[in-house]
Amino acid sequence: MIIDCHAHLVPPSLLDAIRTQASHFPSIRLIEDGGSLGFSFAGGKPTRPVSKPLSDLPARLKWMDEQKIERQVVAGWLDMFAYEVPAEEGASWSRLINTHLAQAAMREPRFVPLATVPLQDGARAAEVLREAHAAGFKGTMIGTQPKGKGGVLDDPSLAPFWEAANELGSVVFIHPVFESGDDRVHDYGMANAVGRVTDTLIAMSRLIYAGHVTRYANAKIVAGIGGAALPYVIGRLRRNYSLDKDKLGDPDAALAAMYYDTIVQDPRALRYLADIVGADRIMMGSDMPFPIGDLAPTKIVAETKFSDAERAAINGGLARRLFGL
């Protein structure tokens, strides 16, 4: 079974529901743009509009057939997660997204959904995560910056969420958000090329040093974008840890405990990732439908020096186990 572990989906029924229920979300402004929707959360910077490929289910299935991908793990779109709005409104928004992702997966069983949670409030995020597991979800995709720009995943107020994820054995897929937090990346396409990597690297490094990765070891933490430079900077992370071991989590133990996707766009980088963390911690992913992702995701796995057994695990064996397929 070939499984794409990293993709995004905005079901058309969700867009219809958002338009119909707009009055239920006073902190969310809808921005109609050429027949699609963008959003402004709590008066903040407008998002990009929802692109057609995020919602075009027939085209998605056709692409999967062409790539010989049998199942695809799909989460919502990070631009839509609404961490900036009041907590109760955010919880209702997350539940709406989850309802329509679950319905899409019921209609098309090739999709494996990951839930959204209101990460601006740890207790509510835990509650929504428990509801999602009860409804059949295997975990959640979360953004790197809860509570909006500058938020951190090791915020003490998020302890209830991490405790619930640990108790439930959730897959927790960590993904960069729309605004990386560094205005220098807003030229030359660098928001995608570099900003997503630095954003994820900082968020993951904080989780590592805070001890979350090993403290909540039953949660299956996935570091997107091939670990977002973590393997390359492990020496510096280790050196920093050696200077203050009494206060910092062990980066080597953390890297060995996490999981990673293949979205590095270079076989040499993928081989290096495997050398650092082990090929048995890596899953093939596309970041479908975004062009910065890998829209021929089995190719890099085929071109990288792996054994047949490692290649089989990366192309679906590990994902099958993590997601209980």
C-alpha cells in the first residue's frame, strides 16, 4: 500500500458551510475572491484565497491514480486554522472543519483525515482532540505558532493538549503556518523556500529543548519538511544541550523519537536525513496540492539509496502502522 503522509484538503462542502454559517463566527471575515474564499481572523492580515486544487476532489484522485498512491493522509489548510480568534469561537471553527474532513473521508475512503484543534487554548484543544479520536481520527495537524504570530508550542498553557495527545497516542503532525514571523522572507518566493523551514525549525527546537518530545513519548510527533533542517543542525543543538544539560531536553533522543516526511526535494538530503534519524522514521509525502511540495513524491524515494525494505517502509509501511490502516 503506497501512502502519501502529507497533504491538505478543503472539502467543497466545508466552503459551503462556512458561507452559510458565517454569522456564527463574528471574528472571522470572509473575503470573496474570484469565486473562492480568503479569510481575515480577528482583524488580521488576509490569508490567500482557497485555491481550486485544495477542493478539487476528482483531480486529486486522478493525480493519486497517476502516482499509484492508494491512500492519502489529508489535513486542513494551515491558513484556515484561525488560532487568532477567541478560544470558544476557535473550537467551533475546528469542529466545523473536522466534520467536513470526516465526511469527505467517509465518501472517499482513500482519504485518511487529520483533525484540526483550537491551539489558542490548551484545554479546548484537548477536548476537540478527544472528540476527533472518538469520531475515528488518528491524530491532528497543528501549526507552529498557536495564538497567532509569535506563539510557541511549548507554551505551558498547552499542557492539556500535549497530555491528551500522549494519552490517546495521537499522531501530531507539526506544520509551518502562513506567516513565518520573519519579514525578510517576503521577497523572491522565500516564504515558501526558506520561511517555512525556519519557522518549523524554531518551533521544533523549542519543543525539543522543553523536553516535550520525550515527555510525551506516546504521541507520534511528525516534523514536516523532512525535519526542517534539524538533521543538519544536530551538532549545534547537541553542543548547546551539553552546555546546560540540567535545563534542556536531549536533541539526539528527540530526533530519534520523531517521524519525518520526504519533502526535501534532493535525494542527497533525504539520504542524509535517513543517516541521522534512521530510514525507519521516514514517510513519503507530497504536501499536495502546493507547488513547493513534491508532486511526484515516489520519485525521490526511488532515486535515494535505500534498501528494498527501507523503500517499502517509507512508501507506506510506516504510515500504515502509525495511522492504523
